[in-house]
Amino acid sequence: MAVSESQLIERYFRGLGARRDDTVLGIGDDAALLRVPAGCELALTTDALIEGVHFLPGAAPRALGHRALAVNLSDIAAMGASPSWALLSLNLPLADEAWLGEFAAGFGALARAHDVALVGGNLSRGALSITVQLAGLVPAGEALRRAGARAGDDLYLSGSVGDAACGLQLLRGDAVAVAADAAWLRERFEYPAPRAALGQALRGVASACIDVSDGVYIDATRLLAASGCGATLELERLPLSPALRRTLGDEAWRSALWGGEDYELCFAAAQAQAGAVLALAARTGQAVTRIGALHPGAGLTLTSAGEVMQFSPSGFDHFGN
Amino acid sequence: MAVSESQLIERYFRGLGARRDDTVLGIGDDAALLRVPAGCELALTTDALIEGVHFLPGAAPRALGHRALAVNLSDIAAMGASPSWALLSLNLPLADEAWLGEFAAGFGALARAHDVALVGGNLSRGALSITVQLAGLVPAGEALRRAGARAGDDLYLSGSVGDAACGLQLLRGDAVAVAADAAWLRERFEYPAPRAALGQALRGVASACIDVSDGVYIDATRLLAASGCGATLELERLPLSPALRRTLGDEAWRSALWGGEDYELCFAAAQAQAGAVLALAARTGQAVTRIGALHPGAGLTLTSAGEVMQFSPSGFDHFGN
């Protein structure tokens, strides 16, 4: 690179995101120094986006900056923690400053919106990949986990599911939609909205929580396995957006269950908390839908029109009848 | 990958490294949960190794596991912090389990030696690159920084420098050495020893500190710029290993100044601390050499036999006379 790594970091990344009083030292030394308040635990996560695996070659850099942070914000939200500090490792084939400017704009806007400071990172030459590490804070002992749900609890989803996978199909040219729906669905893939406020509000209310990155079926199954329960999910209750229904019709539920990349929250709560769930959904402005209930046993059972759906390792064979 | 990411993480990475009482929740949820003691600041850093940039294609996976953690341990050492928790993001072209086993062995052994727990990470398909994030703990207000050195301070280096760059030359076939020297120099590149105990011992003694990743010339210049000082470095004082002298002869100093990848510590301390520096070097079993002194002004001046070396943007033109 004609411009050095230090110069590019200085130009595009120093001071990116929010200013936080608990950042003692940010970018520019061997490590950042951060103050964790007494009574808080630190939540730490990392996730990577790789060209050709998690996004299409030539993807818009502003969307990549947003999405690389969003997928980590979603993990922190699923713990009920408030996000605080990020590190960024960026592998770039060449020092394209226009690309970097757009990427930083996408990353920075989402970071500021979530009060996250970028406090370190590195920039290397290599096949395009983006790794973000995110730290969050949560009152000690109050974090939400995948474990903790019990038989009798209700199972919930935030927002709508299946949109992002359909958006990716549209970007790939594997589906068609009317223009307004296509734009909205693509945005759901490119600019996922992590459910930070909802996750924090669920502390003390939800019994277990996970974010939906690999599709409702897989992620709900993970929550159930960690909690040692089974659940029944009523297919008709899956929150499907009008745009998804219009675009995929009778196949929309497949995208919802198996699609992934939605970054909604899937959580369980005791029936006695149903009113509290509705209230916090209203307070955070976040749609929340009850999609089923937990029971003793293991695994996720799907029903449609009250009938159990048949399932084989290769996928769903057919509806109940 | 025929085996899923979750299965591979479970098989090779869960429980890797030290067990720590302050790890509330490790691998297996959306984020790790960690307890930072009252009175401590958190030091956070990340560094990446990319095939073809930071290591040669086909490099031994055990060495890569070691080195990916070591370069981050070195950053934490340079802050005077004690390392605690690591996250690992691994991009692999295919799920080679023999490779993963060796990599985990190298990473795990060094992590245990430094009391570091691996608490999270992810595994993706992609061009081989390894990104580690490392958290450390340091008493509030006591971290070492690049800034803080003053005119009149002495400038020091730990260990010996230039070995790793020469080791890389040997691995590339760009240099020759007798067998024992070649093995030792290659090991200095492949298995760098982060100066963790020394860094922690330097708290309250050193006025500024940086780790030597890009070569003494560049990294000392960074320390000086952050501290607003200049310094004179006496070339004859550079700590050069016998193996390096035997292998590179009169060119050894070039590898020492410009080579990089040594992961030694370069630090400043007031003259009144000279005895304390010697004592802590003895206590930590770590060689420390005074290589020069700081003065008002800016930049690093090199002297040889008492004469200032001439320097041009393209490198050193010649010795003083």
C-alpha cells in the first residue's frame, strides 16, 4: 500500500463512533484502556464477514461497515447487554480510499447510534474480510443466556423473519419482486437493525434469549438444547412481512425458518410475564410475536393448522395433510 | 464444510487455554461474560495474521497458533497489563482437522502459559487468516503508554532484535546459516516469546513502552513521537544475538533496526530508575540493554563510533565516515 496502515487508520478510523467517558485510551497505542463500572460484567463477542461467504463480491462498502458491526451488536443484544467498545480487523486487497470512506461511514453511523466507540483495530492486505470484536456491559448476574427457559414458557420472536434471506436472493438475481418490496427486502439483508433496546429491556423478563443469525429453526433449537426443553412452533404465527409474503407467496415460511441473517431476537418468557413482554415491546417500539410454547422434552416441533409437520433430514416433506 | 462450525469449535476450541475464576461464561453462548476486578482497567487489542502477508503459505499450524496469540500478548505486555481472555476468528479454506488440532495445540499451550482463557470466536470458510482479540487487566492509572518518556530518560530494549526477520529470510531460502543457528533463528520468527512478566514489572518504573513489531527504528520512533522527544541510539549497543551475528555478519544491524517481528519491548526510564531496571530484569530473567538516551527535539538519531549516521528516505547511505 502506498499509504501506510497507520495513516489509513488515522484518516478513517480514529475517533469513529461515539465518544464515551469510560474510554481511558482509544486508538493509537498498543492497546485500548477501558473502564468497566463496578457491578457490571463484560460481554465479549466477535463475528466476521468474508467476501463470497457472507456477502457478494462488489457489495456496497457502506452496507458492509453497517453489517459488520450490526451482527456483533445483535450478539450483545441477545445477552441483554449494552454495547460499548469495538475493535475492527479489516483485510483489504488494496488501499481503496473511496471504499474505506464509505465503509467507515456505514460503521460509524451505526456505532454512534448505539453509543459504541471504535477503540482499536488493524488493517492488512488480504482477501476482503471484516472481523469485529464488540464489548458490552451488563449488570452482574443479569445477562440473558440461551439456557434458562423452562417448560410452560412462551416462545417469542421480534420483528419479522425471512426478509434478509429473500433480500440476498434478490441481490443474487435468484428472485424477483416489485421495486418497493425489493428495495425493502434488500435493505433488511444489507442494513440489519440489531435489537439492542429490546434485548436490554428483556433482562429480568425473558428466561432465555438468542439472536437469529442462522434461521429461526436452527437458533430456536440451540436455545432449546441449552435450556433442556422442547417447543412447539405454530407456523401460522411466524411473523412474516407483507413484502416477503408478496414476493415468496406460499414459500415465505421456508425463508423465515431456514433463511438466516435476520438478526431478530428469539426468546422465552414465563406465561406470567406475557403482559410485561407486551409492555416492553410497546416501550421499545419493537414488534414482538408469540410463536409457540415450551414443553418437556427436546427439539422444535412445527405445527400447521394444528397438525405436526413431517420432517426429514433433507428438509420438510410436506404439510401435515 | 462437512462438519459444522459449531462442531469444530466444540471439538478444538472449547475450554482451550487456562481456566479462570473470573470467566463467568465462556464459549457456547452469543457472547462471553467476564468479571473485571474493581480497581482494574481493561486493556483490549487485536492483531491478525494473513497467509502470504504475515506468514508463508504452508506454515506449520502449531507455530501459527502460537504466533497469532503471541503478537497480541506482546501488545498487552507493552501496556504493562496481565493478559486474561482471548477471542479467535479463524478463516480457513477448508475444515482440515489435522491442521486445526495442531493450531489449537500451539494456541492452547501459550494461552495456558500466560493464564489466558479462550472465551469465544468463530470459524469461517475463506482465505487463511487468523484474527485474535486479547483482553488484559491493569491497575487503574498504571498502564504503560507510548507517551510519557522525557528528555534525559534512558532508552532500553529487551532480549535481542533482528533474529525474527533473519529467521523469516531463512524460511524463505533468502539466507543461509549453520544448522543450529538456522533452527534458533527460525524459532525466533515462528515462536516469538512475548515479554509479559517484564511488561508488568515495568509498571511504575518505565516512563513509556512499546512492543517491537515493525523493527526498532519504526517502533522507537513511534514512542518518541508520542512522548514528544528525540533520542540517540548507539548502534554498537543494539542487542544482537550470536546466531544473528554469525549469520548476517556486518549486515546484522540492518535486520535489527528494520527487520520487525521481534516482539521485544522498547521502553524509556528515568536515569534514577537504572538500578530498578536492572533489578527487575534480573527478577524476571529477562535481558535488558540500554541502547541510548532521550533528548529534547524529535526523531531517532543513530550513531556509530560516536559519529551520526547519514540517512536518506531510501535507507542508510553509509556509516559516519
